[in-house]
Amino acid sequence: MKEPITGYHKDEEDDWVAELACGHHQHVRHNPPWMLRPWGITSEGRKSHLGKKLDCKKCDRGEPKDYEVPCQE
């Protein structure tokens, strides 16, 4: 299921995580060649993707919402 990005926060390992409208979280790592997300590296790139949709596997599996975190960006 595609869900829009509503914000971002960093996890305990200092990696950026997208907060989705459905209440789930998803890492937005740029880790070539497996994950190509250069937009996740910079503040401008992340801001440019607010509202864009990511495929939420947690929704597909019917998982409960992730814990609440304060938006860091």
C-alpha cells in the first residue's frame, strides 16, 4: 500500500526514518546498490519528498502503528 511521507526522525543509529500518514515508519537510507535514495541524504532532499508516497509493507501485513516520535525535520 502506498502511503505519503508526513515527516522524518532519526533512529538510535542516527539513520533517517520517514514517518508515514498510516502511522508506520520506514528507513530512507541511501545504500547503493541495494537502495537508491540520494534524496534521503540532505535536508532539502527529504523536504522535497514530503507528501510523496512510499510502499508500506507494514500496512500490507496489517501491522499496528509504530510508536510516536517527535518529528525532527
